[in-house]
Amino acid sequence: MGTSPVISDRQLNRATLARQLLLERTAMPVVKAIEQVLALQAQVPRPPHVGLWSRLPAFEREHLHVPLRSRALVRATTMRGTLHIMSAKDFLAFRGALQESLTAGVRPVVGNAPLPPVDVLVAAARKILAREPLTFNEIRAALVKQFPKSHDRLMGYTVRMHLPLVQVPTEDDVWGFPSDSAFAPADAWIKKPVGQGDGPAKLVLRYLAAFGPASSADIQAWTGLRGVAEIVKPLRSKLVTFTDARGRELFDLPKAPRPDADTDAPVRFLPEYDSVVIGHADRSRLVDEKYRKALVTKNLIVPPTFLVDGRIAGTWKIERKKAAATLQLAPFAPLTKSVRRELEREGEALAHFVEPDAKEFVVR
């Protein structure tokens, strides 16, 4: 490990931004872009649209909605038990590799609660969903009818983590999904069986392609995989290694982009929960330690942020009052006049995208 080249935080920053399509907007199909960044975190419907708007030129909402409706993309529970949008191809490749970690995440939540066996619950849920997609309120209500002595939410959570499901997009919701989306069995929706797929090693390689160079702890933090160090061992011959400023060993793909540290990085707006913000256990490549606490609220919400020279420099929000849309920026430190102008130009374009029917746009 001591012979590995040392790589600076700034070099790591530019490598991550390049792979996450944040050094320059790159013209490519939405499905290909999402596969490049591996997945877009999607607890709520709007953030993936903003994430793609910041990565692709001339992005419009329908550019995401069309492949979701055609089932080339899916919104499903994957890494860390969290909703993501990823290609159907990648979902089939990696959902099986995630099951061990999803199952492990259920145990501390459920504890010793008297629930039916997992296979019984999953079979019951499959039967309930066989006729039509249902919301989880409807799924839980149907489960309670069969298992009246069991906790409805614990049953629902167990099903969500064990039965591969996808959320069904709609035609009329502005961000593609209602707040209470219906779920369908993934194999029925995609029309292909969800099996073991490509395994955890392939997922590790894809993570490095999207977020590398990275440590075993980084890989585990984002994928949720267990025992990453053991998964990496047989891959070492395919990888290159680096040592970061804190002496950690980092892994990467030999031919992955690693731009020069002085490569220009334009201002960019990132949505809530953007994967680039939470893609590493050590976030030094993106944010100063003194600002890291601002990236997660007490109720575990990751706020929308903006990048200046490639680093997280503050948070933002858009408020709509009647016909006016106001983008409010909360920088962590004073900004130069040139940076303020750049943020105002990009911010006004963002406000137009998020609130297209507003008559007045203000960046404050």
C-alpha cells in the first residue's frame, strides 16, 4: 500500500465530478447517463429531474418520464434500502447482490416482533399484487386481513426489503410519480425474472466507474454491501490503487477518467439526496469537514446543495409565491462577485426548470 501513488483531495474531486457528469453537461440518452452515474437517489420524485438537469444539456422532464413509462428505467428499492432510479438492465444485474444487506437491515427494525415467516409474507404480497399495482397503504391493509395479529408497518417493511418491487409511473404527475405511488412486482413489470444477477463484484466495479477512486469503506457506505474488503480481494489484479491524503488505500479502474487537479469545474446545483453528496464514507473530496454537518438534517434529510469550484459551498431552496419563484442560496462562506454572477445565471435557469409557469424569477 505504501508504494501506491498519492492522490490529492482535489484530484479525487475532479475524478468524481467527471464520472458524475458534473464537469460539463454531456449530450447522451437519459438511460445511458443514469447508467454512467449508476443510479439516482429518488426518495421523492423531483430530485432525479434536477440531478439530470444539472448533468445533461437541454434536459426536460419528459426525457426521464418516457423511459420510465417504457420500463427502460425503474424506480425501486435498492442500495441501502433506499429508492433509486436505475436502468432496468442494472436493476436486474444488481438487485440480487443487494438482498443480503437488505435482509440484514430488516432485523434491527423488526426485532422479535411476532411476524409470519418472510417467505410466507412475500408469497402473500405477491398474491395481493397479482391483479394490479397497489400503494403500500393498500398492501399493508390487505396483509392485516390475512395476519391480523401482526404489526402492519413491520409486515410492509419486511415485504419492501425482500420482494423486488418497482414504483409505477403515472401520466399526469408533473414529476412522474404521485406522493403515494403504487408498486408492482419487478419481474412482472420488467417482464424478466429477478434472480441473482451479476453478483457483488460487478456492482463494486460499477461503483468505482461512477464514484472512484474509492476505499472499501466508501464502497460499503453507498452500496450497502457487506464484507466489501473480501469482495475486493480477488479484484485487485483488475484495479489500480492510490493513497489519499489521510493514508487510506483507494481502488480504481485503470482506464477511468482522472482529470488534472486544475481542470475547471463550473457551478452546479445538486438536488436533495444527490448520490454525489453521499457517495463516500469520507467526503473530504467534496466538502470541508466543518460544513459536513450541514449536509444532513436531524430528520436525515440531505438538503439540496450547490458546487463552487467542484466543492459543496452551500444549500439552496426554491419558494413559490403566486406567480414568483425565488431561489434562495445559503452559502457556507462569502462568495466572490464573479461566483455570485455565475450562480445567479445558473440559478435562474434552474428556477425556470423547476417552476416553468412562474412569471417572475428571483435569485436571492
